Amino acid sequence: MSGLRVAPVDGGEALERWRYVHNVVVPPAAMSAEEAGERLARGYRLENAYDGDVLVGCSTVRPAVDGVVTVIVRVLPEFRGRGFGAALYEHALGCARVPGVTAVETCVLAVNEGGLRFAERYGFVEVERYVLDGESDEWVDLRLGL
């Protein structure tokens, strides 16, 4: 784990790498380059995670709304179970802990049982399951009080 490096996304190729990981991990929510750019424009903190120079994952920290910040960590399937998710989560959580934040939320695709177990292991509790209009995939929102 000593080789984990987290790099902020500021557009360009870094944004394309972030989008690649996002789309591999959550294909039902695959986004275009334009949609990814909109995340940056809305002030989302997007970061890529590397093991040395190898891309292993990405994270999103959405700005707080009413004291609640959303943190999402994604690790490419071939790199799971090596501690990258835990290290990236701890890093993202550190970025999310700002004055006024009282809770952290995350969302996980319901079929991602490993992702749900990961969130629950870190103290998140399920608050809602839903299917987006016109879609068939079930999502789970989870919350962690601070």
C-alpha cells in the first residue's frame, strides 16, 4: 500500500482516466466526457488513485448540502481486496471532514455486494433503496454520522 498515490483531477487526460474507472465500476451510470466535466464545474472533488503509475481507482467528494457530504470510492475489479479501497476511502473522508459537515453519505449499486459490505464495515447504514426513473438498476444510499 505504500505505493498508493492520489492525484486531483483538473480536466484533460486525468478526467478521462477518472471517467474510465467510473464507467467500468458502475456501467449503469456510465457518463460521457461532457457529464464528467460537469461534475468538475459543479465543484465536485474528483481524484484518481494509482499504485505507483498504475491507475487502480478513483473517488468523488461532492460538496456538502445541509451538512451532508457525499463520498464515493471506486476501485477497478482487478485491484480489489488489496487495501486500495480502504486507503482511498480514508483519504476522501479526510477531504470531506470540513467545518459544518455532520454526516457522510455514499451510494452503491445494489448488485455490488462487496461495495455494500465495504460501506457497512466502515459504519455506514442503509437509508434508502431506489430505482431511477426509466431505469431498472437498484441503488442504495447509505449514511455515516460524524
